[in-house]
Amino acid sequence: MNRSGTRGGSKASYVDESLFASNQNAAKSTSPNQGGEKTERSNSIRTNRRGVIAPDVVTLKKADLDRMLQPPQVMSAEDVANANKELLARREQAQAVSKARKERMLRLEEEAKKTAVPTETALLKTQADGATMSRAQYLLQEEKDDVKRMNQMMLYSKCVTIRDAQIEEKRQMMQENEEENRKQDLMMEIERIKALEQYEAREHQRQEERVRGAKVLEEQIGMRDRERVRQEELRDQERILMLKEIERLKEAELQAQIEKKIQAKEVMDQVAAANAEQLKRKEIMKIREKEEDLKIASYIRAKELREQEIILEKERVAKEKEAETARLRALQERAADKQSELDELRARRYQEAKEREWRAKEKAQAERTVAMQRELAEARAAQKNATLSQRADMAKVEHEDFMRVLAVNRSKEHEEMMLTATQISMNKKYKEELLAQIQANEEQRRKARQEYLEEGARLRHAQAMELQRLAEIKSKKLQDLETSGVPAKYQTELERMKIRA
């Protein structure tokens, strides 16, 4: 026990046994790798005091260590692309080979199916199906009236042939029964005649049925002709109704135009009345303006007269003052004493008082004149403003009347335009509907005629095919009679038989 193990019992201590292993044990522990080289591995066991087994330790050769120490080979983008292309080419080649192998196998399978011999069961089934189909067609053909008649004739021919053979045999065998045979022949002849009579009766009945069918066809043709005539009459009636409707629409349009003219005339009359009323109001305003102008002119003339009188009065007063002044001066010249001076002073004072009074009067008169002129200017301005306001009100009223009349006219014109457009649209729609109805009727008649012709062609084709099949059956029946050994004289009735569809 070493010192480290004593101090740290929890730490593991191990012994590498590969250090003591022989070359033989080392050779047994080697294994091949991907590059074909071998790596020696020794079972190194890591143990501790408790005996736990540690992981294996790998020992490498020097060649492996050198290879691992070499720098890794890095592939470029071109190398990667080439590798991918090579891989894709190998895949496509493998797919092409697989596809070719699959196609070859399918082709071999198809060839095997074509060259394969059908089995006996398949052949028997095919033969049975063909026989069943032939039997069904034969039974369907045997159900037809003409074929039944042919079978009846064949049976009759065979019976007659057998009868002749029996008669010949009986004539050879028993001469004594000749009378009995004659009676039997007579009875058979009677039966044959009855059969012929029945056949003729049936033929007569069939002929009558054909005649009745022809009559029915004629009646149907007549009904179709009558229906065609009725359709023509209906078309004529439709044309007449259409013409009447067009005339009615024209009359309605003419009436609408007349009403429109009447309404326009009423509107124009209203406009004329409004214009006349407006002109009348304008004349009244002009008369009032003239009267006011006359009043103003008379007032101005009166004022001018008053001003002239005032001027004349002023001139008269001035002359009187001058005369009084001259008199006073003369008195002053004659008087040289103090009394004269007093008189002169008294006269001067009187004159000054008169002048002050005159100036006061002039001032008052001037103030009155200014006030009068101001009042006159204010009156003129008020009159002018009133005139302008009245004219503006009249212009506003006239404008409102004009706009109202214009709005009424525009509304009526718009209503008339809308009514006309609606009428035109209705006429166009009615015309289109009428044309569509006429075209639909024409198309229906054309289709009915086409169906009638196609039905006739189909019936004629079916009748021709039926006649051909009956002729083939008749030929086959004659061959059967000839094969059966029926004499030609008994085949004559079947040969003369006329096939009718």
C-alpha cells in the first residue's frame, strides 16, 4: 500500500496490465479498421480498492497516430458538385435500367396474353353466349306477323308434302282405302280452302287497317295544315296588333308633344304676364320718380326765389345804409360842435347796432340756408337710397321670378326628357320582346318541321330495314323448304307472298 492510497482511499488506483502483457496477448486484442489497418487494444483494467472495473484503454499503432495527426482533406465546391453529378448520373442510370426492365416485362406479358390459347371453358362460354344470342334473335323474328305467315305457309307446304307422300304410300299399300283417302283429301282441301279464306279475311282486315291508317295520316296531315293556317292567322293578328300598338304609341307621342306645347305656352303666358306686371311696376316707379323730381325742382325754384328776394332785400338795406351814411356825413360836415359829434356818435352807434342786427340776421339766414341745404341733401340721399333699395328689391323680385320660371321650365323640360326617354325605352323593350317572340315562334315551327321530317326519315329507314330482314327470312324459309324436299309447286305460295311493312 503506497502513501497516496493510504491518504486518499476514495481515489482510484489502477495498474495497466498491458505493460506486462506479452506480444501474443497484444496480437489477440487487435481488430481491423476501415482503412485496412489494425489497432492493438489491450484490456487495461482500472481498479480501486473496492474492485470496480474501469473503462478500457485503447493503444494505437504509430501508423494510425501519424494518419490522425495529418491535416484533414477539405473538398472544394467544384469537387462536391462533381460528386453530386456523379451520384445523380448513377441514380438516373439505375432508374433507366429499372424502367427498361419493367417495360420489357410488360411487353412480354402482353405478347403472352395475345399468343395464349383460350381455355376450353372460355370457348364453351363463348359458344353458349353466341347460341343464346342467336336463339333470342330467332325467337324475336318468329314473333312477327309476316314470319308467322311464312311459318304457316311452310307448315302447310310440309303438311301437303307429307300428305302427298302418305297418299302415295297409301295408294301403293291399300287400294281398298282409296275412297276413304279421297274423302280425307276432300276434307283436307276444304280445310285448306278455309285456311285460304281465313288468310284472305286476315289480309282484307289488314288492308282495311292500312286504309284506316292512311286516313288517320291524312287527317293528321290535314290537322297539321289547319294548324299551319292557324299559326299564319295568329302571325297576321300579331302583325296587326303590333301595327296598332305602333299607331297607338305614335298617337300617344303626338298627344304628349301637344300637351308639351300647351304647357310651354302656359309657361310663356305666365312669363309674359310676369314681365307685363314688372313693366307696369317699372312705369309706376318712373312716374313716382318724375313726381319726386318735379317736387325737388319746384322746391329748388322756390328756394332760388327766396334767395333772390333775400339778396334784393340785402341790396336795398345796403343802399339805405349808404344813403343814411351819406346823410350823416353831410350832417357831420355841417355840424362842427360837440352836439354834432354826439349825434355822429349816436348815429354811428345806431349804425353799428343796425349792422350787428343785420349781421345777426344774415348769420341766422345763412344758418337756415345751410340747415335747409343739409336737410335737402339728406332728403336727396334718403330718396336716392330709397330709390336704390326699391330698385334692388325690384331687381331681386324680378330675379327670383325669373329663376322660379326658369326652374319650372327646366323641371318641365327634365320631366319631358325623362318621359320621352322612358317611352323610347319602353318602345324599344316592347319591340325587342316582340321580335324575340316572333323569332321563338319561327324557331319552334322550324324545329317542329325538322322533327317531323326526321321522324319520317327514321320511319322510312326502319321500314326499309324491316322489309330487308323479312326478305332474308323469306329466302331462308324457301331454302329450308327446298332442303326439306318440299316440291316446287308447294313453294309457289311462299314465293308469291308480298312482304308489306
